[in-house]
Amino acid sequence: MALLDILNYPDPRLFTVAKPVQQVDGRIQQLVSDMAETMYAAPGIGLAATQVNVHEQVITIDISDQRNQLLVLINPRIIAKDGSQVYEEGCLSVPGIFEEVTRAQHIVVEALDVQGKKFTMEAEGLLAVCIQHEMDHLLGKVFVQYLSPLKQNRIRTKLVKRQRELA
Ligand code: NI
């Protein structure tokens, strides 16, 4: 297992569109294990492979209080959605920024698990938010892109300045 480096917005690599996983093999299982370790260590409730500069459709999520209910979504697809909810989101790639985003309240997702087996699940509330947020990463989209251009600029400036200070 290994901790992976998380890309920070506005790193252009975050805007890469991830490709579907061709085969869920040992390499992908290692990636899942490293992503889970990285997500738990951060700590965060979700991580997309895009954020660790791997551009394949892999997501790890754990919204449980005990941090013992790892959800792995490979090649996820939303096959149904309804309703809407507003949630104040954050992101490991956009540290310290929390903003409200509107997303579907209820979704049905089809994906492969870590064994490469297809499954279907329903999610609502925070879990639905989290899945939609991580699936956006796979499309090269970061949650701040839902905000006004003015707010996006302000966030970009703030993060670039902070990264310069840390460098
Ligand atoms: Ni994120």
C-alpha cells in the first residue's frame, strides 16, 4: 500500500477525462487499495482516480462514521436520477473551500466492484452527493465549476497563492 499525491485545483490534470477500466486486474486492485489508504489518511469521504493523476474510471467512497464501509465504483454509470438537493461540498483537491452545489437527491448507479463484478445500487442524500461529485472528477470536472465565474476566480487565486506559499 502507498499514499498517493492528490492533485490540487487548478492543476490542469484535474480536467482530464478518465477512460473506462478495460480489465479489473491486480493493477486496478492495487490502485483501489492505494486510493482507499490515501482517502482515509487525508481524511476524506471520497476520492476519484483523476485526483491521484490516474485517468481511469475508479472511485473510492466511505461516508460511514466508523470508516469501515468502503464503496468501490469502477466504470460507474448513473442509470436513473430524480429530485434535487443542495449540499455544502468540499473536495480534497480544493482544500479549505466549501460551497453549496445542487445535485440529484436520488440516483441509481451501475458499476463494477473490485472483483470486476457488475452491480446496481441506489443512493440518496450525502451518498448520492458524494457519488455524483466523484463521477464529475472522472469527467474532468471539479465542483467549483458549478459556481459563478467570479467565485471560481476567487478560489483559483486563493489556492494558487497558497500553493506558492507552500512551495
Ligand atoms: Ni472532489
